[in-house]
Amino acid sequence: MENETSTPEKQRNSQEFKIPQDKSLHKLKPVITLTLLHPIQSVPVQSWPFEKKSVIRIGRSTDNEVVLYSAVVSRYHVELRRDGSEWQVVNLGANGTYVDGKPITSRSVLDGMIIRLASSGPKIQISLTGEEQKAILGKSSSSSKKVLDQSRDTFINLRGLPKEERD
């Protein structure tokens, strides 16, 4: 019969599989992913994950974190601002920012919400994922979506589309 005392190897192996019981994991900062949606099919075209930003700017200017080249997008069109553990979306653009077809000035971000830059501009889906979930899963919630490109700049040309397909 085997000796009941633990060997260093058994102790090491048993410690490798322990799940941390630290309750502070639930207080981790959120991770935010912005996903540009195709103008017609509303499928992901490009995404930008952010882990340690407190302000994320979107617009035409090249010093934004997300650069979108579209005639209806302002140089500094919209900001996402972290306020503690929550995010706010704040319109800065002359052509407005819309949620559910309604113009907004500022609004709390909800996981999965879609904002539209200008009434006929690009749509961006906002996904929130806690770092705990990201660490456990080893990926962000948007990784199951097909992502074509993760570069900063995107050119959007809606002029060639019929009006009903631009909206």
C-alpha cells in the first residue's frame, strides 16, 4: 500500500489544478471591444479590442483610437469613457450618434449595443467582457465572430449603394 504522506511532486501536481477562490476577481475592470458592422448585412467587418483604456475616441482624425474614413463621420465623432466599472458613449460629432434610431448626447453602454455614427453612417457594436471571463476562456467574447482586420483605419464608402441599403 502506498505511503499516505505527500511527496513534493504530488503537492505540486495538486496545486496546479486549484481554482482561485479570490472574490476580488469580480471587481476587475471591463474589457471593451468595438466591432464595425457591414452596412448591409450587419456582420462583423473589423474589430478593435481595448483592455487598458479609459477613453476611446472614434472619428476621421488619425489620432483617434478607431479611425473611420467616411464623409458623414466627424474628425472626433464619439468617445467611450470609462466611469468606474461602467462605460459611457458621448456624442461629439456634428452629424450625431444614434442608438436604436434615436440621437443621443450621452448614454450608458450596454453589452451588445449598436451605435450609429450619423443617421446613415457606420454601425459599431460594443461588447463588454470582464477580464476574469477573458482569462478563464482565454479569449474575448468577440473572438467567435469572424474578424477580417484589426488595423486602426477603415475606409467606408456608402455612395455606391442605393439609399435603402445605406441605412
